[in-house]
Amino acid sequence: MIDATDKARVSAAIRKAEAATAGEIFCVIAQRSGDYRLIPLAWAAGVALFAPLPLIYLAHWSSGAIYLAQLMAFAAVALALSHPALLFRIVPRRTKHEHAHAVALTQFLAQGLHRTEHRTGVLIFASAAERYAEVVADAGINEKVEGDVWNAAIADLTSAVKAGRPADGFVAAIERCGAVLAAHFPPGSLNREELPDKLVEI
């Protein structure tokens, strides 16, 4: 999703932002946050449930032929809707965002952002297929910073991911998050490197 040159740009942006704050910034981008396997099956089951009705009343098929047509309708719809181009159109937006939010929280823990000494870790997360972005801040930051402060960074990242420029979005989000962290958590004696300055793809 992001080549080595752009990853280097993101790493440089993190280093620059962290030079002015005791906060720690880490970035993760996911290709997708779920496989949503049950969604095509649910649609296929619905189509297969009603498929026999017109055949019963309009065709003189045997019950076996109608049953076979029902199975074929289920398989065809399930297969067609499993294609990513169609799948992400039928998955409800709320479902996609719930999956992406769950992955963001999992990555926050998996990357160790909750283990910084003063609880000043910030995860900037994006999920490309869901076109979703989120900033997850640790307890030390949440005590001083309201959640809606991150909205501008999220908007920058989301719009860039939609436009196919995720690296630009991460750089912009890092700059905005870095400014917030610098205002509330100046470097002082706390400014030591606890997390790697990089973007991780999952």
C-alpha cells in the first residue's frame, strides 16, 4: 500500500513531531479490517429463500429442479458478492467502522503503546478498504486532551486514503497530532525514545 520512500517520509515526520514533545506517535495502516464472510452468505440465503416462489407459480418444474435452482441461486449470489468490489458496497458502514475500530484498539495494545512510562502513546490508524481513520491516545493524554481535538487529523488522513495518497495523509495527521502533543506534553526530561518511528502495514 505504501512504498519504502513514503514509509521513510512518514518516519521522518514522526521523528520531527516527537522532537517537540514527550509523546510517542506510532502509525498503522491495514489493507482491510475484516473479511465479512457472513454478509454475502446472508444475502445469498435471502435470495435463495425467495427464488422458488416464481418458479412454483410460473414454471412447471419438479420439486427437485426447483431445489437445484435454489441451490444454484445461493451459490451464485454468495460467490458474486464475495468479490471485494461488491462486498464493500453491501457491508453496512457501521459494521465496517466497528471492525476497523476493533482492529485499531488491538493494534494499540499489540504495538505496546500502552506501555510507555508516562502513558503518552498515540496510535494513528487507517484502514484502507473501510476508508476509516482513528487516533487512539493513551490514558495520560486523555486526561488532558479532549477526543474531538483529533478530528482534524482524522479528516486529513481519511480524505488522503480515499484519494489513494495514504502517506500524505499520515504525514498531515502526524503534524497535527504532534502539535497537540507539543502543546500539552513538552519534551523536558521525559523526551526519550520508547517506540520505533515507523509505519506498519497489516
